Amino acid sequence: MPGPSPSAHQVLVYSGPGVSPLSLSHTLLTLSLLLLPHYTVQPVSPATLATEPWEPNTALVVIPGGRDLPFVEELAKGGAVGRIKEYVRLGGRYLGLCAGAYFGAGEVRFDVGGGKEVTGARELAFFPGPCVGPAFPGFDYATENGSRAVSLSTPSGKLIQHVYYNGGGYFPPSTSDAVTVVASYADLPSLPAAAVLCASGSGRALLCAAHFEYPLHDPPARDAIAKLEHVPEQDELERAERERLEWVRELLRALGLKPPRPDDEAEADDEAHLLLHPTHPSPVLVLSHPALTIGENVFDGLKDKLVDGDGEKTLLDANDELHIKPLASLGDAAAVTSHLFQLRRTQPEFPPSAALAELSLDPAQPAPPQPPDFNALPKAFLTPSADAAYDARWTPLFNFETYWAELDATRKRSGRKSGVLRGEHAAIGDLIWYGETVTSTQTMLDRNPLLLTNLPSPLVFLASFQLTGRGRGSNIWLSPPGCLQFSLLLELPQAMASKLVFIQYLTALAVCEAVDDDGALGVRIKWPNDLYAEAHGVGGSDAAAPAGAGAAKGRAKLGGILVNTNFVGGRWRVVVGCGINVLNAAPTTSLGQLHGLLAARLGRDGDGAHGRPLPPAPTMEGTFARIMAAFETKWEQFVDDKGFEGFMDEYYGRWLHANQEVTLTTVDPPQRLRIASITPDHGLLRCVPLAAAASSSLLGSRYDRDDSDDRTSFTRVTKPTPAAPRQEQYVDLQPDGNSFDLMSGMIKRKV
């Protein structure tokens, strides 16, 4: 196999089984911030490494943190390990972080004599000796028990402080001239090597046992720093963060890469912090599948409502004012990148509030401070054109090149075409609004009637952060880093009015299928509109409980769904909002955490106990692509069948409530019930009283609602049997009027 060509520009980050989703995410982000635009940074599967001719265009192969043994198993298939080794020998570069550093050594000696022992030779062997670990005590898989903030000393005497550590090893002294120690553990007496640069033929490999990819201001690094006896002040932490990034730049240069040198490195180093801690809304990019040009026409239905201005058009809607301009007006791709960068750093000017002025009795006195009204700010929209092709530098938190590739691959696996219209409309997931930071995807679609009425559908609005995200009722949806949040604009015919309630069930089912196809992660549905994790290791349960031992699984919320409907022009315009935790750091429960728990369980019990391998680590782009593909398939069936009946068995297989006993508190006295099903006609939660009320009256098979409270109906249905006919009473609960407290087993009035 060939080595890299002189023009090699790809940085491939392994994303297959064994990798930590959170380490993968931050490795992609950190390397993107430091290497774009000189290099493209993208995830790569083990199949690609084994079968595709990736070597000539690749400048660096990266194995992030995770678990070494799945790396050994997956990358042995098809000879990927041998190809990586030969690629480096011929002039390529390798970067291994924590587990990737173990994997790049000649031997692994992990927890020798302990319960987590892993030993054995490794084929890459860039370091001609063992990687021995853990360097610090306390490590436990899928937890933060052994995590800590460590200091690393460099050969020049510089101290890199508060670097995140969790289970990494150290490299014993080597007599080889091919090995250079680039960092040592300053917190350990003998100062063992924490990072080594190894020559291999014409190439180089950097093995770092600590996690330099994690920003210090965010979990898990922030939580590890909080364990220190003397927690650093904010200014010290900011200085340490800049030193971390500069050190990573130095390591990349030592590998032979050429990171761009920003005019102001301190300003550039603040970029990661600004990305993960936004303070105001960012421009919204209008994007469409690369094979389509539908993004250019997204505002065509509003032409007579748009007001021409200075190089842009303005739309004044009920909740938001939109300022729309073409991307090409900003210049080339680099100019767009610079424009977006400056907008992150520039605080907007909020218009004066008449309501605040009225609060002050004395005009000479300033009005009391109030939280910013983000809805009052004009919202910038940037539309595409043929001469303004998408550039990944514009969206460092979500790579749309990766997303389109994942979407195409997912559709291909299910036998569906990609990048083509479905009749006169785009496929679900092909027309996208993307905002790095927005007020609320749901509010901007649902509470702006001009947009709601005239935008093409289906359209999906995706955001990395929401400042005022909406949940069910009056709830606020918080969106920390790693949360995938989007709203879908859809249409339904008038005749399906009675089936609108099922859309939240359909969405939950599609998300479950997309993120946990075989149920191994434990993603479940909580009525009426929540997604939960049910697994060992969440909700305070024991992560180390042996499979089949009867230990109770814990439950914790993963996400939620919100559906708003409006009847417009003889059809229903539906806005489906969804937020799901994909890569959130602990203590938030996320798909990444579930993946880590499953990896730990498979490692303890063996794959044979489950009959299935470890699935690939979740990514934001891959998760979103699979959700879009799964939802499109189910939505088409839902519309064709004019109902949800065909999904009932699948839905029951995913929900948490089979025969669950609950207490209904909306009646006096409270009533004990057992959950039975969802009614197929109106989507109500059907329950059976544990002790039927003697005074209840005989009703027909239709729902009889008490006018005093439309959240509950009591129905008695005659169910004859060969032995004797009998009557059974049901209690049917509406999803919109009731709140289900899963932990206490109580159904309460929704407020």
C-alpha cells in the first residue's frame, strides 16, 4: 500500500467500535479548530480503513480514547492494522490518545493482577515497549471514578496544567533513538513519560496517555478540575486553556503537520470557548443535499412579503424579524468563515424595551437589569447559491459533508434513493436550516405565521445550541453541548385531524429505531412524549451488575418531543420538535454514556453472552442522519395508512409501561391503575383500575368525557368470553392534559 502523497490533507479520526463517543467528538472539534483550513478532519470507519484507498490523501490517522480491545478486534478485520502500520512507515502520521496510545505501543499491561487486567502484544508497536497503566489509581470503566486533572511537564520545562486524565498509562524508559519523550507526569514521583513521539520508517507516531482533546471549561475536564484540593481561579484556568491549545499545536507540528498560524493566536484559542458557550443567536444557514438546489428557493413563497434593503431582504413576522442575504455576498469561503467568526465575538445591540422603561418611576434612574430578550434581535439568514459551495469551516460543531454521506449511506442500506425529490418535495432531511445558536427552533417555525404558512415542507431546523428552547407545556428545554435538537415542518391532510396525537408516538418510535436499532443500549419510550434510558449504570443503578442477575436497571431521561399543529389553507402544518442527549458529558445521561456502559458490559461478559458486537460510537452527524431516514420511512407509512395501527406492536416493544401500576391523582380519592395500552383511534393511554369502582355507570364503547375535566374518561366495555360475559372498566387518559411522573408512578394534572 502507498504512503501519503505530498498533497495529503485528510485527517481521519477512527469512529468505530471501542471509541469513546465524547473523546471522538472533542477530538474532531479540537483538531478541526487547529487544522482547518489546511486539513479536513473527518471520522472514519474500520471498514473504510480496511477496504478503501485512503492512504494517498491522508495526512494523519487518529485513534481517540475508549477501549483498546475492540480496536484490536475491529481493526484486525481486513488488515486495517497492517495498513496503518505500513502507511506510517512510508511517511504517514499516527496520533493515539489514551486507549489509542495503548493501542500504538508494542505491548499493553493494564491493571496487571487486577479485575480489569488486559495484557498482550500489539501489532502497531510504534513505541518499542509496553504502555503500562493505569498511571493513577481508581479507574473504572464508564465512570468518572478515576478521572483527575493532571499536570504534564515538557522537555523545555513548560508545565501544561489541568489536563484531563482517566485510565491512561505511562511509557517506561526506552533506549531506542526513535523515541522522544514529549511530556511526563509532573504529579508522579518518578516523572514517567505520559506522551512519546516515535519515529517509524519515514513516518511518525505520537502516543499521549492523557486526554489533551478536552477543553478545560467543560465536562468532563471541568469536573475533574473541581476535584483538586485547590481549584484554580478563572484567570488561571483561562491561561491553562490557552497553554493546552498551544501545546497541542506544538505536538501537531512535531508530527510534521502544518497548522495555520492565526494572526492573533489568543483570539483564535478563545474560539473553542465561544463555540461551546454561546452568548447570542448566530446566523442561520440554509442548506440542501449537494445533489439538489432547493435551498436557493426556500423563501420563494414569501416574495411578496419581503422588503428589499441594503444587500438583503427583510421579513417582519409575528415573533421574529428575519434579515436574509445570499452567502455569495460575503465573498469566498474564507470570507464567510471570517464573518461567522467575528459574529461569535461581537455582542449584539438589543433594541430598547418600552416595558422596561415603564418600570422606573423616576426617569433619571436607570431601569433595573433584565435578562436579554433574544426574540427582539433580528435573525440573520444566509442562503446558498451555485457559486457559494458549503465549507466545513462554517459549521465547526456539525459537519454537513459528514452528515450528507451518512444520510446517503443510511438510505442506501434501506434501499432508498438519496439526493432526489420525492414527487415535488424534498425528502425529509434534505432541506435544512442550521443555526449554531438560535433562540428556539420550535418557536421560530411555530410562532411566525408567515414562515409557517409559506415555507416549503418538509424542512428541518437544526441547532447546536438553543437559548430559549421549548419543552412541553411551559417547560424550558436546556441544551448543553452534545444535545441534538431540531424541529421538523411537515404537512398532513385535513382528514387526518384525529391522528395528530400519534405524531409524538411516531417520532419517539423513529428516534428509538435510529439510535438503538436492536435495543442493546436500552433506549425506551415514556408516555406520552419522552425518551428514556433503561440500563444498568444510569439513574443510580449498579453499572457492574452481571447480565441476567436480576439487579434492577436504572432509568433516566434522554430526550423529549414536542408537537405543535396549525390548520392552514385546508391542511395541517405540523412542527415536530425533538431534543436528545447524544454526546453530553456526565452527569447528564446520553447515548454516548449508554454506549460506554454497553462497551463495559460486553467487555466483562464477552460478546458471546449477547450475540452481538459493540455498535459504532454515536456522532452528532450520524445520529441525525439515521433519525431523518427512520422518520421519513415511518412518516410515509403513517400518511399512507392514515393512522398508527401498523406501528402498535413496535411501539409496545419500546415503551416502559407494560403492566405498570400507577396512581391517578386527578380524581378524588386518587385511584390505582394498571397501564394496558394506547387506544388505536385517539391515542389515549388506556388503564385498568386495580379495583373497579362499584358506583361507575355502564357506558358504551365510545369515550365519555366529564365536562369538568377533559384529561380523563371512564369507559366500560363488555367483553364476552365462552365461560361467561363480563364487563371491564377502563380509564383513558389524554396525553395533552396529564403529566406522568415515572419515578413516583403518579399521573398528575399537567400545568
